[in-house]
Amino acid sequence: MNLEKYMIPCPFKKLFGFECLGCGFQRSLFLLFKGEFSAAFYMYPAIYTTLLFLVLVGLYFLDKSRNYHKIIWKAATLNIIFMCIGYIYKHFYI
């Protein structure tokens, strides 16, 4: 099955002509589905921290008895750091 034909185009890239911090996430996710873990990281270095963040947010909504605020903020901060480093690396060093 060719999943690439179902990818959503980036409105930021269409509007401004350059990639946003989230560009590459879908392609990286499809690489993960194919089992290409290192290629997924190379495509979008924040893939694993983004997935961790999304899992933690999901746990927050499913399990209201626990307090996930601290760990969600830490995961969000780590994710933003990875996104920025990946963006800078992709645009200035490749």
C-alpha cells in the first residue's frame, strides 16, 4: 500500500515557501511504519520525542487520577529542543 499519496501538504510551506518545524513528521512516521527506524530519525530527528509527547498527552486524558503535568512539560521542552536542532541541521548543514 502506498501511504505517501495520503500525506497532507504543509500549509506553512505552501504559504511561505520554506519548511516549518513540523515538516518531515509524516514522512518519518511512514518510515517508522515500514520499520526503517534510523531513516525515520534522519528524516525528522524529533520523531521519537514527538511520539513520546503524544503518548503522555494521551495518558493524561485517559488517566485523570494521576498528575502528568510535570512530565508532559519536560517532554514538550525536549521535543521543542529536538525540533529546533533538527531544523537548523537540516537547513544549514545538509
